[in-house]
Amino acid sequence: MASDAQANAEIHVTLPDGAKRPLPAGATGADLAASIAKSLAKKAIALKLNGKVVDLSTPINADSAVEIVTPDSEDAIELYRHDCAHVLAEAVQELYPDTQVTIGPAIENGFYYDFARDEPFTPDDLATIEAKMKQIIQRNEVFEREEWDRDEAIAFFEKKGEAYKAELIRDLPESETISVYRQGEWLDLCRGPHMPSTGKIGTAFKLMSIAGAYWRGDHRNAMLQRIYGTAWRTDKELKAHLTMLEEAEKRDHRRLGREMGLFHLQEEAAGSIFWHAKGWTLYRQCEAYVRRRLEAAEYFEVKTPQLVDRALWEASGHWEKFREAMFTAESDDDRTLALKPMNCPCHVQIFKQGLKSYRDLPMRMAEFGSCHRNEPSGSLHGIMRVRAFTQDDAHIFATEDQITDECNSFCELLLSIYKDFGFTDVKVKFSDRPDVRAGEDSVWDKAEKALLDAVGETGLEIEMNPGEGAFYGPKLEFVLRDAIGRDWQCGTFQVDFVLPDRLGATYIGEDSARHTPVMLHRAILGSFERFIGILIENYAGRLPLWLAPTQIAIATIVSDADDYAYEVMAACKKAGLRVELDLRNEKINYKVREHSLAKTPVMMVVGRREAEEGKVALRRLGGKNQEVLALDDAIRTLSEEAQMPSSA
């Protein structure tokens, strides 16, 4: 409630279009919306106050930049998901009163809530809970924010049997305001913000799955039950998302990997991949292509050790930052060795061998570096999230004056490579300094300015991604969009003034003095394993001919054509095509189905007539028709199609 003095005072707010508007001090976002238009007041769901989203009921006590958040606003979707999490928790406790609620955030595409309950939830329970959520939404319960005394809040939740909430409050900083949001008779510890009432949520949500989750993500703590949901602003958005999920399930690289005979995973090597012959062929094609592009861009390739003494990781700062993610081993000379989780400190060691001059820069050092990280078992996912992986890693040692040119060249190379793999929709994010980082603020100021200036020269549009830089420097993140609209962050470009200085890398400048080079960390695919998983799902297994492990299946209709089939295979192999011979005593329709399931791009079908005439019948994957060609013509056509992309 505003004081009398505040009520008589006038403030001015600045709207997104730059217009200024007078308001009485203490007026709320709802008051502001009503003063602009009745229709806006009806649509308003929150207020953006000086760049921060707050409740619509928040008073405005000083001149401020403001924006009314409506369902169409970019900031709206997180509010829908956050509100859904609260309604989910209320629904669960109405249905199952002995359940404790713990933490329930909004996440990408939805929300979840973790519950402590002796009896496990079942998939059938989700429908019941969802129906109860819809009742709560129909009740249109108002979200009301209350500030509580810390000790009183702890006592309240303990008396209520909510031990997890009481623990959360105890662990909050003393300076933290304890806020609770009430919706009807139910309430929850929460910082907010929320929409005005549950009725604003609508019906565009769905509970998706149940999983286990340790309290606060620590395996030493109690196991909780997590319910995941998805939430959107409109039913149309929800339907589109569910359709995308159905399509994603069909494209799951784990299933396709089995059907195509590419790889398998097993518990005895959790987080590592057993590449089968076909999968390894695909891997080597990707590697050969990238190597070809790097050589053309004047990178030189190196190979560094897998096991490196902890002393180097301590010097680089990685030991402090990544120790929990490192696999270590003890040697008989009492050394602690770590399987490298990244390549950059080792590349500095190569740079330091011998005296370097400014004339040697930029020095572009690449490695298909085998790395290991001790990812939590619960986060492993097919070949997308593994413990053993290979980065298409490179580090460019340069002068400060060379940053812009190197950034330009890299962006051009990256976009060209993505295009060759079939990805043309790419976003660029700029990630600046994280809270925990190495180096002085002045160094970060210089690095961030250098990278912003450099990417500005490329002409690429960037999105800001605050606080997500590497611990040693700011970075660009390249996010590609696949065939069904999913985003994948793959490439990175990082400006690092810290690591080469910590590890003592220097070069002789034009002034004959020693200088520390700038180290530009860069990757395009990210990791081969994950990128191959993305490729499989993007193409639904129907890889371009140049990437397909088996490009052609030669299948006979009758055994009389076997000898000719061998001739066809020999001619294809001579032309450099990857072929498979199918002489099984099965009907041709059966063979077509089998090779279609394996996603073989082309079948050459041969029978008596083809053998007599020196021809083959070509059947394309997914096509219903076949084309009869002379063998030489067919091989010439397919050889041209199977070439690595011409931009290489």
C-alpha cells in the first residue's frame, strides 16, 4: 500500500516505444495496463519493470522502463510453465495429502515438480492429476504474494510436515526475502513471479512422464519422484509440440542405430560406444570431410596424450573447475594422472616447444581429440551424451589484431560445413562472463569487447546469453535447427586471454619483446558422437549418399543372376562406392523391405534380363518406382552423387 506522500507523488514510466506516461507513485502494472487500454488490461499477465519480469500487482515507485507482458510476449511462456508447476503441486497434494512438495521449476518446453511420497506414482495417475489441475485452473484461484518472517516460515512448513521446504528456507542467505505464493487455500515457497490467477493458464498443458530424482541432485540424498509436464500458451502450440515429439520418437537415433546396424551401448561400458562396421564408416566419413576442410583452411593436425599429470590441470585451472568430472589414475611413481576432459592445455604445451615469432601467427592447431568426462549416469543419452567422445577441436594462437579476421574466417568455415551437412538455419549466441571465472575483470572487459567487435564484423545477428561463457573467456555458441524444428548447440568460438598466460605461452613480437598470444578455442561439430546422433535424427536415418555407410545394396531376383551381381559389385567398388551384396534366397519384396529398414539409399536389383543386357534396376529409398540403366551409366550417376560436397 502506498503512503499518502507516495499517493500524491507522480512518476513517469517509459514504454517500449519510448513514449513516457505519468502515473501516481505506487501504481501497479495492472493500473498501468488499464490506463492504456481496457483490452490491454484484459490481456495483461505480468509487468516487466526495468528489464525484470514481476507480478502484475507490483507497485511502481520510481521512474522506470516498463512493459506490459501479454500472452504474445516472449517472456510469457516461462510464466505459463511456472504457474503450471504450482498447480501440479496443488493437485498432487489434494489427491495424495501425505505427499511432500520440494522443488518445481519451469524448464525448456515445460516444467517439473519433485515429490516425496512413499507410494510410487504410476502412468495412470498422470491422467487423474491432470484432471485435478484443470479443476484448479477452472477455479481461477488468485496468485497472491506474501512476505514471511524466516523463523515463522520454517516453523509453518515443519508443522505442516514439509521438511524439504523448511530445509530450503534454512539454506537461503540471511539477506533473502522469504516470499510465499498463495493460490486459494494452497501455498508454496516461491520467488515468483506469477500470472494474476490460475485461470490464465488455460488448457495447453499435458503431463508427460515420471522419473526418479535425487533431492538437490545429490546421489547421497533421498530419491524423489519427478513428474514432468509440457505447457504452452495455446492449444495450437501444444499440439505442434506433441506432434514434434511423436516425430522425434520415430527419429530416435538409438532405435535407428540398432536398425541400421551402426552401434550399440551396454552397461559394462556405460557412456562409451561400441561402433559397428557401418557406424564406424559413417564416423570416418565425417572425420575425413572435416579433416579435408581444415587442411584447406590451413590448420595443422596434432595428437596429444590421453593421460596427463594433475599438475598441468592445476596450472590451467581445470582441476579446480572440473575435478569431479575427471577420471583419474594413480601411477607407481605416486603421480595422479587424469584422462583429459578437454584438449586446450595440451595444445599450449605444443605451442611452447621452440621459440615463436609474431610471423608464426596465427597458428591454427587442430586435433580430433579423444576426451573423457565422468558424466552422471542419469544424464547419459545414447550417443548424444557420453563419457568418451572425440571433439573436432582446434586452438588458434593469434595476436589481438588478428581476432577479427580469425573470427570471420571461422564463421564462414562453420556455416559452410553446416550447409554441407544439410543445416542452413543457424543461430548465434554471445555468452559473456559467468559468476565463477578465472582472470581479472579488466581482462574479461577486453576479451568481451574483442569478441563483440569481431562478430560484429561478420554481419551475423547474435542473441545475448548472459553468464554462460567459459570460465576463461566469452564465447559464441552456434545453434543449428534440425528438420523438425529442434535446436542443437554445436559449434563454439571462444576468446581466451587467461589460459595462455597461466601456462606461460609467449611469442616474440615486432618489438623483440615477449608477448602472450590470444588463444581462440573453436569447435564446429562439437563432438563427433553427438553430431552423428543429430545427423541420424535430422535425416531420420536417410543419410545423404556421401555419408551413408552402405550406399548401394545389390539384390538378386533369382539365383541365376548371382554371377552378374558379383560383377556389378566389383564395378561399384572400383568406382569407390560402398556396396553390399544380397544373394539370399528371399523374394525381392522382402529384400526391399529389409534394406529400407536399414535406410540403404539405393538398391540395384538384378535378374536374368538385367544380367543378359548389362543393366541394373535402381530403386531409391522411399521411392515407389525403379529406373533401369546400363551399369556404366548407373555407376557414373551414383559416383557423382556420392562425392563429398563440392564446397570442400
